[in-house]
Amino acid sequence: MLKGDGGRVNPVIGKFERFVRLSPAEHQAIEALAGLPTHRVPARQDLVREGDRPTSVFVILDGWACRWKSLADGRRQILSLLLPGDFCDLHGFLYQEMDHSLGALSRVRAVEIPRQAFARLLASSERINQAMWWSELTSAAIQREWTINLGQRSAFERIAHLLCETFTRLDAIGLTRDGSCEFPLVQQDLADATGLTAVHVNRTLQELRRRGLIRLAERRATILDRPALEELAEFDAAYLYLEVRRR
Amino acid sequence: MLKGDGGRVNPVIGKFERFVRLSPAEHQAIEALAGLPTHRVPARQDLVREGDRPTSVFVILDGWACRWKSLADGRRQILSLLLPGDFCDLHGFLYQEMDHSLGALSRVRAVEIPRQAFARLLASSERINQAMWWSELTSAAIQREWTINLGQRSAFERIAHLLCETFTRLDAIGLTRDGSCEFPLVQQDLADATGLTAVHVNRTLQELRRRGLIRLAERRATILDRPALEELAEFDAAYLYLEVRRR
DNA sequence: CGATGGCTTGAATCGGCTCAAAGCTTGTGG
DNA sequence: CCACAAGCTTTGAGCCGATTCAAGCCATCG
């Protein structure tokens, strides 16, 4: 548990401001989180394990993490991707025991907000409280979309959809450039996220590349033909609620 | 939009009291919801459609509903089951547009809580607010479990798991008797919930029956060998957080 | 009673899996 | 700077779980 350099919690502010306009005081309350202990977790290591008794809420400042859970015989499912600005586990706020694990996919920097401090933050401002609801409801919408992905879409569509969604989420927080973004998942991770095998993911990626839709190499992804990819995946960003403030 | 008979909102109270002990005033605030318009929706009809602009939150008083969404070519996914006491769509509370539909699986009775009234209820009591978070976080946990179901489990395990989960949820609200419960889903619904085809669901159910694990007929399900079914499904009720108050 | 919706069965097919081996990168230590 | 290990990616061949298509059955109901 290394104390970090107290980097700014910008991703959260940027995220919340997509939904509500924060007052200077609210702004400050969130910036203050940067004073809390910062963890640096190396890639492929867990932040929290299933069964742990959480006493705090984590916020990703930097890097990619995921929720995951596995079955007795080793089958593993990645349940969701956690990107900078994401709160991972309000669970810690109310529950006694984690029902899943949190793992780092790349090197991750995260702040740990103790239960009490988190409760105080929520209570301090109606707008922050609302923003937190909005954040959580959006996660729920993403989780539903994954449910459809796994339940109804073909291997092709699943991977295309995952790429569209992830790219769009990154884009919203300013982490893409020229249609390209970091992509720390290896093929086995993609397999665990899409309910396929790594071998089949490999063949599917080849086909996506052959069709000129994507480039995926050296931990980077590039969307070469976004309209075509989104059509293939039947991707509609509406469920991500990226432009809520425009009401 | 028929006005109902103002039946009691008991399922919500029972549910919340699994998590917090409500004061008489809080009790009353929730009972008061029964004064709101009650809808009676016939089986197989939608309460809310994707794209609708929600202005209220629904609570199921009676009967089974589901969230669902379909792809352009007609593939349909049931995203979750909504049972008595469940809030369907806090979405309506914050969002402009439904990203999925709400459908009745059996005859359903539901109250409609206008945005404002819902916000007032949340603001009126810290405990109710917490209970609502708990309710929402539990839904999220269920949705994650469905993600694993669809991503990693075989047809057999999927159906077994769905039965275990649903039975346990019903049990918690007193809607089972002697290992048996209502079960309004037809095989096509089971297929849409588990990401299988109706034909395969049929064959899988036969095998479950042949092994003496379940009975399923005339809109009723009976679990004949619960331990065996739970083991087969690798079902562990922990994620449903049924005994939170015992802290 | 015919129509309708749900359940069951069979046969052929296929998308994705398994197993196995080989090529490629990347990082590490000597 | 090389050598080797470890982890990732790629390829091939055979297989299997689940799908598709099609037909028949059974109950319910206007």
C-alpha cells in the first residue's frame, strides 16, 4: 500500500460535470479526495479479492481495471471494464463481503475512499449524490448491454461491440487520439470478457483486421472504419448517457 | 391506465426491512405509496417501451415482469426478472429516455411513483435512501451473475442457475410453498433469458426432469432436489444479500 | 371445433471449442 | 549483447453443444 503522489482526481470531475454543473465547493470536495491514500497496482494484480471485507470505495485515476469472477473449475468471466474516473464498488460502501474481485489490467493508480469519507461526500451535496446515482445507473446500463452481448450476439458482433463501447467510453474522458487508444487487454482477456475462447477471439480479430475495420497490436487499438464497425455491432451509444446535461 | 384498488405496498416494506429497521414514520411514508395510481397490466403486455420518456418509477406489487431489449433482426434478450417489491427503473428518476423495455410476464399490478414524489421519498429519510442504494446494488449484483451465466455456463447450468436464483428471491419475499412457486415463463422466455433457443431449453428441461431435479408444468416450478440443483448450477446465494441486517 | 399457442421430437448443420504444436515478442540475467 | 524463458499469438484438425428447420402433438378457448 504505497502512498502515491496525490495526483489530481480530474477524471471524476470531468465525469460528473458531464451530468451536473458542480459548484466551486463541490469541485473542491472532489479534488480533496486526492489527499487520500493513492495505490499503485502493477498490471495483472488484484486490488480486491472476492470474499474480502471492503471498508472503502476505490476510484480509478489512471489505467484499466476490471471486475471478474471465476467458477470452481477455473472458467473466468470479466464482468466489466473500469476506466479512469470509475468508482469501483460502492459495494464497499454498503456490503460486508465482496462477491467478485477487482483486478488491474494495466498499471493502475487508484484512490481509496474510506466508507465514512464516502458517506460524508454523498451527504455533503445533493448534486454529488445525484451524480453518483447517475454514475451507478450508467454502470447498470452497461452491464445490461453486456448481458445482450453475451446472450444474443455472435463472436464477431461481441468483439466489435466491446471495441465500440470501450472506445466511446475512453473518448468521453479524452483518452483517444486519432481514432486510436490504449488497449491493454490480451486475447485471453478479450475471451474472458466476451465468453469466447482465446483461439476463437484470435480468428475473429483476424477477420476484423482483414475487413479493414480495426488495428490491434502492441497494446493499442485503432478503429479504422468506425461507422462500419458500429453497424456490424449494432452499437448505439445512447445507453452510455454521454450528453445528459443537454436537457 | 386503470386506477387500482390501492392495495398495500407490503413487498417493499418487507424488502427494505431485510436491510434496515424502519421507523413508524418511514413505514408510513412507504405505505403512503399505495395511494398512488396503481396499474394493472395483463400478461405479455409492456409497461414501458424502449425510447419512452419516463416521468416516474414503477414498483411491482404483484406478478412478474422483466426488462428486455431486442436487436434489429428480432433476437430478444430478457435482461432481468422483476418480482414483487422490485423497483423498475430508477432510470425514470434520472434519465430522459428508456434504453430498454419493461414487459409483464404474468398479470402485473404496479404503482407508479412520479419523479418528484420519488425524490421526496429518498430525501425524507437517510435510511430509505440507504435502502434504495442497497436495493440497486443488489440488482447490480444479480446482473453480474447473469453475465457469468451467459458468458461461462453451459445450457444445463444456466437454466439450473436461473431456477435457483429465482426460487431464492421468491422465497425471500414469502412467495414459495413446499419447494414450489409460480413460474409464468414459457420455454421461449427461458430461452430469451438464458441466451439459448426454445428447442434447446426444451431438451435441457427434459434432462433436468429426468434427473429428478425439478418439476415444471402449468406455470408452476417445483425444486425437487435443491442441494443437487444448486451444486449443478454452482449457485451461492451470497450475492443476493438476503441477510444483511445481521451485521 | 377449428384456431392458436405452447411443447416435443428428429435430422442435418454449424459456430465455436479442444487439443496440440509452432512462431513471435518481450523481458531478464549473465 | 546474447540466450533463454515466459507469455502471447497464430495455425491446423477434429469434435461437440447448440442451432435450424420442419413437423406433429396437445391443451385451451372463443
